[in-house]
Amino acid sequence: VAARYGLFVHWGLYSRLGRGEWVRNREGIPRRDYAALAQRFRGERFDAGELCDLACAAGQRYVVFTTLHPDGFRLSHTELSPFCSTTTAAGRDFGAEVVAAARARGLRVGRYHSLNSWHDEPDAGADLERPQTRARFVDRPLARVEDLLRRFPGVDVLWYDGWWPFDAAGWRATEMNARVRAIAPHLLCNGRNGLPGDFATPEGHLSSPRPWRPWEACLTLNESWGWHAGDRDWKSPAHVAGLLQRCAAGRGNLLLNIGPRGDGSLPAPAVRTLSAVGRWLER
């Protein structure tokens, strides 16, 4: 709770298309066609230092970066799948770059990680109908989470997402959290694997839990989490300042999202708004 205000970053293959982070699902893009985007995704203008400098200028104290969205593309290196940024066109470990840049600036760092993956077939929807293969399916996110934490010791937050359609029992969430604690006892986990977790994550609203427990509202700076070229509904600095005031009054955190463009560059309206809020916080 002391950190109060953080930067959420949704970026991935979907950013190349510029139609939001759910574009593959909503438009029914075939798996092979979507996977081909990895050979066009280079992140040539992605600068982790610039991203973390923006967080500092905005008065934010931590950064939560997507390592794997439900589309299944990993933005960090892994031996578990070739569908990652180090073995495709980019040839870079963007997750590692963000961790290094955040630590160099004294920012805490979290990793967003989807439990479900549409790329790794069968996905959770298919295994909902095939309980005989479900154990093998759930083994994959367990292995991914362990791999992620071993590669990045000292990360502060593990931000689960993509839990549908299973509950805590389906995801073997108690076992999952036990494995996490065995590797990183200090780590905070959210409640999106079916268990309550260390903090609640209201999305798109600022309703604090009743009874109160640590909470973090996640909202995006416009109406899209990933880059959407047609979404120009940017929140004003005054709007963001009001959100911060309401979170502080409820003893909660604000995790405010931006979606870099497909090349990794930061949208100018997002930079202007966050910088203006940072100047307000300095007063």
C-alpha cells in the first residue's frame, strides 16, 4: 500500500495490429496467422529506460509489465516455448530490460502473467471438456510461473490473470502459490488464480473490498489496455489526479495502464498526461 501508484504496461504482438489486446479472440484470427506476427514484431523503438523514466516523472513507484498475455507470446526468454521475443524477430528479452531499468531507478517491479494461453493448444476452454488432459494442461502455467521467478529473482509482484474458465481447484492454485513462495517468499501475489491472494484487484472501478483488505485498482489511461489506434478517449490529468485521491482515501493503490505502439514507442497523449500528474504530485 505504501507504493500507492504504479504503471501497468500492456504490450505484445497485438500491438502491431493496433486494435486492442483481444484482437485475436475478437476477430477470430487463426493461430498460424497470428503467430506470424512474431516475425514482424521487433520493438525497434521500445526503450525500457524511457518507460521507467516516465514512471518516475509521473510519481509512480512501481511498474507491472506483461510477460505473457492470453495470446501466448512471451516477452521474456524461456526454454519452455519458442514463441517468445528472444527467438523471433525482436531477438530481445524485453522483460529483463524492464526489470533492469526499474531497479536502476529504485522502482519496484511486477510481472503480469496470464495462466491461460490461446497459443498453447489445447487451451483451457478445450480442456474444460477433456478432464483427462487437464492435469497436463495445468502443468504448463505452473512450470511457466516457476521459470519466470527463477529467471527474475527479487521481483516484487506476480500479477496473475487469464484465470477463466477454471476456479482455484482447477488451476491447482494452492499448489501454485506454494511453489511461488518456495522460490520467492517475499513476493506479493494477486487473487486472480482463484484464491484471495495478498491483495484484491478491482478492474475499471475504485470499489474497495468490504471488509477492507489491501487492494489495487487497475484502470487504463484510455479505453484500451493494448495499443488501439482508434481509441483517443484519453483521461485528463485532472481525472487521474481524482482517481489517485479516491484510492488514497480508500487506502488502496492505483495501477494505471498504458499500451505502447507496435514498435514500442509511447503514445504522446499518455506521456503528456502522466507527466502532468507527476508535476501535480510534486507540489
